[in-house]
Amino acid sequence: MAGKGQTKRKDKDRIVLRTGEGQRPNGTYEYRWTDRSGTRRRVYAKTLELLREKEEEIQKDKCDGIKAEARYVTVNDVFDMWRQLKRGLKDNTFQNYQYMYNMFVRPDFGKTRVSSLKKSDAKRFYNTLADERGLQVSTIDSVHTVLHQVLDMAVDDAYLRVNPSDNVLKELKQSHIFKTEKRRGLTKPEQELLLDFLQRNHTYNHWYPIIAVMVGTGLRVGEVTGLRWCDIDLEEGLVDVNHTLVYYDHRETEGKKGCYFNVNTPKTKAGTRQVTMLDFVRDAFIQEREYQEANDIHCAVTIDGYTDFIFVNRFGATQHQGTLNKAIRRIIRDCNDEVLLREEAEPVLLPHFSCHSLRHTFTTRMCEAGVNIKVIQDALGHADISTTLNIYADVTKELKKDEFAGLDLYFKKSPQQNITSPAL
């Protein structure tokens, strides 16, 4: 309110202007104020009506504790702060988060000012990733994982009232029919075909031990390739899982670039565990040791202080997932060629599978054997039992289907019984 004798300021249309308002020489309007940090801020609008709408938003932001600088901060700015402050992640996970953000968020969506973000903007962004860029749902899930954390920080730091990406991924999955194939383990006949082929075939016999260990322990590929001789006890029949071997692009870690190995501890306490050896798993370890002794192969690498790795190539270097999956593709091809040459009526053939499929194979065998769900969770190193339950549900669903198919066949083959009613 103007003081006594003070002339009220007006615009060119003789409309009285409020404190902080002003009209510029070109006819547009501006509003100036001082934020909580003492910094002078200003906003502009073409008309006084639009300016006062912005003033109302500013006053609401002040009441809600939203920072004035949010109007100038972009999503990329918040990500850069998140990147500097984020702790508690494995380096390969952190590098993957940065890659996902820089590849898919930073170029466009990341330039959006935080203050203008709405849920519809997040939905539009996710739909663009799915419809225009054709990303798989698993990739969009990875993008969401990091973006949601970044926007959570924006809420915590009073740049936003709510996280606009909340529930957006769930809605995307409901509205889109993504073509995803559930991973499945090998059936028992497929598993027997694979292991028998590897044991008999001279070309691929050296791959038998590591594949047999994956089939018979359910270890993740990094856990298997990271095993050292000191991690197994052949007498007690135990495998001690306490670390994992990872191979990834370090990009900008401490100025280093390129792909190389690191040893990481498990992400959760559940990942550190002991797995009991089945007989064929123990035999596979012994076969690997005898093969290396016969061919004078020794571990020749030390990674983060770890050495004496069990599964090494002929040069003494550790194995990794890419090499194993390439070998598996060749094994599938040559094994199936051999089966087809036999011209059997209903041949068992190996499906397309990867290292991770062998983990599912182990899980499937445990479900088929009726192993307690908690034992399965502990053996697989799942921190959350819901992960185990989801796999268990898928496997038991298939088992029920097979059981009822067999029951249906039994009824069809059963001779018709003539049932006579007893005399009254």
C-alpha cells in the first residue's frame, strides 16, 4: 500500500501496479522480488494478467517452501547434483545409471526446467521412448530407475512439490503391450542333452565344468567366473559365494576409460551365502582342475587383490559373460545339428538360451523337486522373497499344465467302464 502522499504507479492503460510490478518500455511487464537467500529475482509477461498469474504461482511456491531458483534449474542440473552426492552404489551400477541418463534423458527431457515439470510431461517422455525410439521395457525401466531418484532429490531439495514420475512406468506398462518373453530354464531332457553333449564332444568338452557348475548351483555368471579355488571345499561339498566378477566400461572413473574387470562384493547380504555342491558339481570342479593340470594352465591375473580364479582361459585370464554366451551359441548349433542327423521322430533340441537361463534351470529343478521356497531363496541369494515367488509361480504354473496334460492323456487312454446301477 502506498504511503501518505505517495503517488501510485500505473501502467500506460492507467491501471494501478502492485509492489514489485513494472511496465517495460516495449509494453511488456515484469515482477521483481527477493528470495529467501537475498537474491533478486524477476519474471516477465506480455500482459499484466499473465504477470499476476505468475505472481500467484510465486507466492504459492513461497508458502510451500519451493525454492525460487527452481524456475531456472533444469533436470540436468539436478542430475549433476545427484551424481555428485550419490553414495552407496557399486561402481558398475553407478556407471550404468550415468550412461542411461546421458543417452536417453540429457539431450531433450533433461533440458526441461524443473519448475515446469508435470506428470503429463513424464508420461509423454516415457511414451516417446517406447513408441518413437522403440526401447524395450527393460531399458525404459533402467531409465526410470535413475530419473525417479533424480526427481526425488528435486522434491527433497524443495524444487518440486511432488515427483512427476511417480507411477508413470506402471501406467506405461499397463497401456502398452510389450513383447517380452519370460526367461525359462531348460527342461530336464534339454538339460540332459546339453550336459551329455558337452561330456562326449571333444571340441566343447572343456566348457563342461563351468556350464555344469552354473546348472547345478544357480550362481550368477559373475559369481561363477569370480570363484577362486579357496572359495570351494570339495571335502565338505560347499561353495562360498562372497564376491562377484564384473566386466564393464568404466568411462570416466578416476580418469580411466575402456572395459576391464573389477571384483565387487554382493549388492545385498543375501548375496553372501554358501551353496551345497551336488555330486556332478563336485565332479565338474575336479574335472576342471585335472584339465588345467594336464594342459599346464594357471591363473595369470590379479584383480583388485583377488587371484587363483578357477575358471580361466588357456592364457590364464578370467572368463566373462560375453565369451561364455558366444560359446553357448556354438554349442546349441552343433548339438542340434548332431541330433537332427539322427532323424528321430520327435527329437529333443536345445532352445536359444544364455548363461542366465542356466540359473533359471537350477531354480526349475528345485521347484520340480519340491524344495522349500525359503531354501530356494537362500540358494539363489535373493534379498526379496517376492523375486523367488515370481519365478516359483511361473515354474509351478508350467508344472501344473504338464501334469494336467498327462492326466488328460490318461483319461483318453483309459478303457470305458460299464457302470451298472445296483438293483433296488
